[in-house]
Amino acid sequence: MEFLSRRQNPLVLLVEDDAGLREAVVRGLTKAGYQVASAGTRREAVQTAHDLNPDAVVMDVLLPDGEGPAAAQEIRSQAGLAAVPVLFVTAKAPAAVGDTLFPAPVLFKPFTYRQLVASVRSLVTGPRPAVPVP
């Protein structure tokens, strides 16, 4: 069964501490038809997810106040967000990431606009993950 958003345009929570990249991604996802809320820290991400109940989360692996996977676990522990899909974004080399983030999808920096939009599209139209984020 595919997940269909309860909104006309799915809401994506973007969690990225680099302000310039965050602004560019917000513009790109908005242009692609998504509603976008953004946060620059783990704390902001958890609160924003609680307040807005996003359809998907795009999260940097390394944040100034913690790691993305731990923030994703905290978000998923909130009522109504247990199955929210998460896409991790990282500048780490694929070999350095290994299996530590799986089964969650990972987008490696630098990425193209097309890669970003395709990855987000698969999050909001694909099945909800059955396995918790690490």
C-alpha cells in the first residue's frame, strides 16, 4: 500500500545546519511542489516535527547539537510520527557511512537537484518503512 499525503502538497521537514545549503534545498523543494519547513539543529528538528507532523524528513547526518540518526529516532518516538520516512544527507564518504544508517536511504553531498527531488518523491510516494531508523 502506498502512502498518500493528507495534504495537497506534502510537507517535508529539512534539517540542515549549513544555512546556505538549507536555503537552496528549501527553494528547490518548493519549486518541485513541496511545502517545506526547515530546522538547523536537532532540537529545532524535534520540535518542528512535533508541531507540524511532516510527511517526510530530509536530515543531515551531523548536526551541531547531535547526530541525525538520534534526532530521527526522537522524532519517530512522537505520537503519529513512528513511520515518517527519513532521508539522510551526508558529506561523509559512502565507505565511512557503511551500514550505520541503513535501512534508511542516504543521499551523498554534493547532490544534484534531480537526485534530491527524486529521493524526496520516493519518500512521500513509497511505502512507509517497516524498520525503525537506527
